[in-house]
Amino acid sequence: MTRGLLTRVTVARIADPNARSSLIAAARREFVKNGLMRARVEDITAACGLSKGAFYLHFESKEALFRSLVTELMEHVTVHANSRDEAYRTEMSGKRINGISWGNAVAAVDRREDLALLELLWEWRDVCAVLLRGSSGTEFEGVLWELIDAQVARVSRECGALMKARLIRDDVPGDLLGHMVVGTYMMMARKLVDLPEKPDFTPWVGALQAVLTEGLSPRRMPAAAKKKSEPKKKTVSPRKKR
């Protein structure tokens, strides 16, 4: 009697998508707490109740996991930058451009896009924190500066185009403006890292726009308002002679 040969069938293990998101969330906390070099895979898996095998089913290493986060962050920043550029082009097309009307339109775009950027930085403040102060000695040490340099170059090009169109003043170098704008948001991202609660970004955006457009000189009160705010002088009626 001949017996058939038994064939061993290997069933591939299917990755659980919920496990992946749990690992990413736990890793983000661990990276902020200990930095990228000191973070351990076993601590990441313990924090979300998964095994090391589950981790390596989704990621080759902790560096690969963080690399995916950095890539996603850069994609979000690029989408935001493109959204702002497209909004500028939309405002400039199909209408007569003059300093006042275009300036008001751009101010509205800037308010909307600045709020969106601050929301983005808040959502990714943990990854920004690792890039700022937790990636020393790793392959990601210079990533943040590369991102900043790219954004400075983009803002500088925008400023140059606006200067040629005589829509903004042309006595300030475009690259200096680029460093000012991007540097401001880099420091705001640094500030967000240490905030325990999400602030109201509307006053932040208003203050930034006021400084960029009006400078730091004291605001001049309109003559009518100044006159109205001055206390009325008491008039003393002359005494009657007896």
C-alpha cells in the first residue's frame, strides 16, 4: 500500500492593521521620551501589548518606523506649501491687481494657511521634537535642516516673484525674508513641543501678521479715536461779581 506524500503548507502570517497603528502610536511616545537612539523595540511593544514579532512583521527596525513618520510629515508640509501657492495664484488670477485689493486677499489666504500650518505642527509636534533634540547621532540628525532649507528657498522664490510684480517692497532681500518666515515657524514648532494643552492659534496668527506687515512700532491711534479717548476738561464758570 502506497501512502501519499504529505505536503507541508506554510501559511503566511497576515499583518493586523490595528497593530501597526498601535505600534506607531507607542513608538512616537517612546521616541519623545528617550530619543531615537535610546528607544527600544521591546519598550515600544510592551507599551501597546504586542510582541517583538508583531513589530518586525510591520517594520524592519525602529529607524524604519521613524523614517516612515518623517516621510509622512514631509508629505504633509509639501501639500500645505502647494495649497498656499495655489491659493495665491487663485487670488491673483482673473482680477485686477492693485496693492490694496491684492494685499487684503493675500492677508486672508495667509490667515487661513497659517492656521492650517499651526494645526499641522501641533499634530506632529512629537516627531518635530525628536528631529529637534532627539535625533543626534542618527541618520535623521540633519533632516530638519534640509526641510527648513527647502522651505526657505521656496519662500525666497515667492518673495522674488512678488517683488518683480511690485506687490511687496523690494528693498529687503528675498532670502532674508525666507529665513525670517521659516525661522519663525520653526521656533513656534519648538514652543508647541512643550505645551501641555493645545492653545488657540487665532491670536498667534493675528500677532504674526501684525508684526510682518506693521513691524514693532507702537500702533498710532486715529485722530478721531484719540480725541474721543481724551478726558474732557472741566470748565470752571467765572464767579459773579457782587
